Amino acid sequence: MKGPSILDRRAGGGQDARRQLAQTAAARERRARKHLARKRERERRRLVRERRRGEAGPSSARQRAGLGLALFALALAVGLTIGGPTVSRLWLSRVPLEAVRVQGARALDAETIARETGLVPGMPLSAIDPEAVVEALSHEPWIESTRVLTLPTGTVVVSVVERRAIARLREHEEGETWLVDGQGRRFAGAIEAGGALPLVEGTLPEAETLPDAALEILAALREQPRFDAVQETLTLVLPGRVEGNAADPHEGFVLELGEDGPRALLGRTALARRVARLSRLLDEGATGADTARWIDLRYADRAVLQTEPVSG
């Protein structure tokens, strides 16, 4: 048997060479792709680092700016603490008063309050004494408290807290009419400024304030729409001042519903509930309620209507 010829050996050697060249080229291509991938990864990481530095830069700048501002404010505060009064006087002595602004006035006229401060336009701000302004307004019964703020722009802001009147008070038939605030204290303010208010008749106790029971009744009247709309026609008579009533004068509170309306005997307990029951009785149009002389609400389960003075 003959072996491979020379031509066959040459053909086989050529195939091996081509295969080796192909493998070499493939290996080079793989190395090139890996090298390119590594370069891309390095570039990506570089861009990420630069972006992070860019994001941190403004934040750091803001932090530095904020720190600088805080240090400046601290230095300014220390400076004003040390030399503030002197600087303030020097500055305010050069600024004239241009306007007085009144805040919180409801019952009183703001212009009237501004006049009562005694402040005159054109006077230097350094001449304004806030305590003197507070003292000047303390004589107005309607004003409960006052705060004064001087602005370097030439404006003085006067903030007042007014009393809230809840009733009028007459202790004697021909006596002076007072106003009563939410704590039951009387004060001699202008009646017209209080608006429509119920009248309370009777002598105050030694504490010179309305008893808590009377305040409870007045609050209950405000909660009932029927009574809240006509408060100026209502009269609450304190115990011991019931005229034309043959009952014990110390029996309790009496509510008069207008000059020609009935009188409601409220007693001394469960007063808010009895006011609510009276409102329902009138709203429902109970027979004889509008024409009765007395409506006795002192019973737990019923209201007694009478056309004659109450007895016993």
C-alpha cells in the first residue's frame, strides 16, 4: 500500500497554516474587543466621577455660603447687643414719625386710638416711649392690652387687644349701664360699640363679677339661633331681683323675653338645658307659650305655663 504523495502532504500543510492564521486572527480580535471594553469602562468611570464632583460642587458652595451668612448674622447680633442701643438712638433720631398703624381694633375706631396715643407726625422716632403709649391707651376701658413696635421706616405699629362684651349690666333701676366682658367683669365702655347685647339686671356679688351661672345662661342664649338673633330684647334677672313675683325672691334666675313676652323661671341648676328646652318650646309653638306670663322650667319633665304670678 502506498503512503500519501508529496502533493497530498503539501495540501494538508496548507490547510493547517490557514487554520493557524484564522485562530491567530480570532485571538487578536478577542484581545482588541477586551481592550476596547476596558477603555470604555475606564471612560464610564471617569465620567461618573466627574458628574459626582459636579453635583457635590454647588452643594458645598451653598454650604459655604450658608455658613458665611450664619457667621455674619452672629457677628451682627453680637454687635447690636453690645452697641445696639447707641446705634438705635443715633439712627432713630434722624427718622421722623410718618404714620401710626393700629391693629386689632374692632369695637373702637382705629383713628381714635391713633390720636389717643399722643404721637405726632414729624416727631423723631427716638422720642417715642412705648411704655408711655401703653399708659395713654390703658385709660380706654375697651382696650385690655397694648403692644407698641417702632419701625425704622418711620411707622409705629400699635397692636391692641379689645375686651369682648357679652352683655350690658344695670344694677339699679335708674343706675348706670355697664358692659360685661367674657370673664364676667364689668367695664364702663361705650355701649354703642358693644352692638346688640342682652341686659343683665341685679346686684353683683362682692367679687364684682357675674356669677358663673349667669355666664352659663348667656353662653346658652348665644348658642340658640332664636335667642341669638334678638339678644338686645332679652333681660336676665339675677336672683333676688324678680319684681311682681310672689315666689321666693331667691328662687333662681329669670329670663324676660322682651317687654311684652313671657318670663321664664330657670332656677339655679341645669341652666343651659333649660334654655335649650325654652327655645324648643317656643319653636314648636306650644299652646299658650307666647301669651303666658310665666314659663316655669324648674321641673325636670315638663314646663308649666301660667297666666298669673307664680306662687309657692
